Amino acid sequence: MQYQILSLSTLIAFYLIYVGKMIAQKRKGIQTYHIAKGKKKDTLMAVEIVMKFATYSIVVVEVVSIYLNSYSLNPSIRIFGILIGFTGVLIFGIAVYTMKDSWRAGIPDNDKTTMVTNGIYSISRNPAFVGFYLTYVGILITFFNWILLLFTMFSIMLLHLQVLKEEEYLPMVFGNDYMIYRNQVGRYIGRKRTK
């Protein structure tokens, strides 16, 4: 029962950060949610539509997996999974906070933001996505089942495709500044050695 409570708390905290940030920005007149909206190229729209399905459906599969509580392996592995999930929520929260009003979900059509390279973004270009991945993997480890494994892999793959699409978009918005940043900081973690 404690694994279920801790894991549900992790999911609730994650999505409270996500939705809370969108509500806070909406009150300031900022449109945050751009996933599969607007006039986008066909491939980007397709990626965002499938990603939207993946990220909504994985929540359902995670909640069902938590409810069924079917995992029967070593309790320390489950605790490890909870710690990974909690770490994901923490990283996601720090990333969203650091972005301030420049945080967006999806790629906007015509939306000017400020490029953020400080704080957690000085060691990861995509810490919010790292937060997603760790939260998903933490729940998977804690309540492993094959269906959850498939949905987790599918969701992470689609989020990664979204990262790649964003990496095509950001040089058009921020130009050479983004290219310099991309050459200095890793996609998911780490600083690169400069020559």
C-alpha cells in the first residue's frame, strides 16, 4: 500500500507542477500549451499528435498499474523506482521554475520567449524531458508489467522525437546563440568540452 501511495503522490506532484504552471501563465496572458496546435509542418504535427496520445495514455496505464499493484519482486527495487520517480518530479519542477515565463509545452507557431541557459539548463538542454523520463521509468520499476513497459518505451520515444523537432526549431528562433549553447551543453545531461 505504501508503494501505491508514494507513487500516486509522485504522479500527482508531477502533474500539479505541469498544470499549475500552465494556469499561472494563462493568468498572465501567456499561452503555454502548443502541442498539436496551430499551423505546423505535417511531420511536426504528426509527432505532436502521437506524442499527445502517448503522454495521456501512459498516465492511464500508470494509474491502473499502481492500482493493481502487481509487482512482486524485491522491495528495495520498488523503493529505488520511487526514488527515481521522485527525482524526475524534482528535476521537472526545477526546470519549469528556471524557465519562468519562457516555458512552453510543444512548439509554438509565433511566440517569442527568452532563451534560458542558466541554472539546471547549464547542465542539460532538456531537463524537463529528463524529468518526464525519470518519472515514467520510476513508476515502471515500481510497478513493472509488460503493458506499462511498452507504453513507457513508446512515450519516451515520442518525447525524444519532440526534443529532436525542438532542436530543429530553436536555431530559427535564437540563431547563433542557440548553436553556441547546443555545442556547450548536452541534450540531456552534461557539459561538452570545447575545442
